[in-house]
Amino acid sequence: MELIDVYDENNNYLGYSLERKEVHERNLWHNHVSAWIMNYDGKILLQQRALTKKKKPGKWSKTGGHVGAGETCDEAIIREVFEEIGLMVQDDEIKNIEIFKSINPNEHYFSYGYIFFTNMKEDEFKLQTEEVNAVKYYSIEEIEEIKKQDNKDYTFCDWDNEGFNKQIFLLKSCRDMIKKRN
């Protein structure tokens, strides 16, 4: 049983938690976390969701998940990244880059977006097979091309163009920062 905290439309905690399934069935506000994982060559790690997942099986996406009851968003993203791909993130590496409020009337959530950097190669990640089928690095330009083609194998193809372009701008800024350091 996975409990998650319930919030109001202004992201104020309401003082109680419910099972994840009930939160979704009742369309209650809750928190979600996701992370872009970037290597020091400026490429982005995407993960293919397990083929057995109920929602979007086999689709390529960022790493992330729900924030558990009593858990902070920072704690949740550290947990999710470690559980799903085996990447250990330290507290001092946490870089929250955005907070997004869903405008979809059928999905009420606040999504906290992060970015993490790693030297790990694709074959070094330890995948949680119940969640992740595979991982692969993509250049930002490859991700842009996939979106242009509207390739439904990737979750970001479902995003509106404004949100997608904002994410790409943030990723390019991070990549530029890395290249200046090297």
C-alpha cells in the first residue's frame, strides 16, 4: 500500500494521506517528482518504462514518481532515482529546476523537476525491472527531433510545445554550463 499526502490547489498540505489509487480515483492534488539525468558530455538519460506498467508501458521518459506520505520532494527524488536506476544522489547535488502545476482537469498534481549529473555509462545503471526496462543516453537535439516527429514511444511527445521548449532551454543551459567547466 502506497500512501501519498493530499494537498489543495495552492499546494498546501491538507493534513492527511490516502492510498495512491484513491488519490487518483478522486482526482486529489498531490506531489510528483521527476529528474533529468545528464552526463558530462551533455547527453540526457531516458528510461524505458517496464512493459508491465499499467500507465504508459514501454514508453521512454524521465526518472521519477510520487512523493510518499511524510516525505519531502527532495527525499522522494533521491529515493526514486536510486530505486529505479541505482544512481546515488547526495543532498548537495540536488538542483530543483522547476515546479509545474498540472492544468489537466483529470490529473491534479504538482510536479517538482530536478536535474542531476553523472559519469555513469548506460550499462552501469542498476535497473529496477518492475519499473524500468532499459536506459539510453540521447543528445538534446535527438530529443528535439523525436518531439518534432511526434514519436508516441516517448512521454515528452505528449507535452505541450511551450512546456517542452522550456525544458529544452533548461537542458541546453545546463549543458552549456558543463561545457564551460570542461
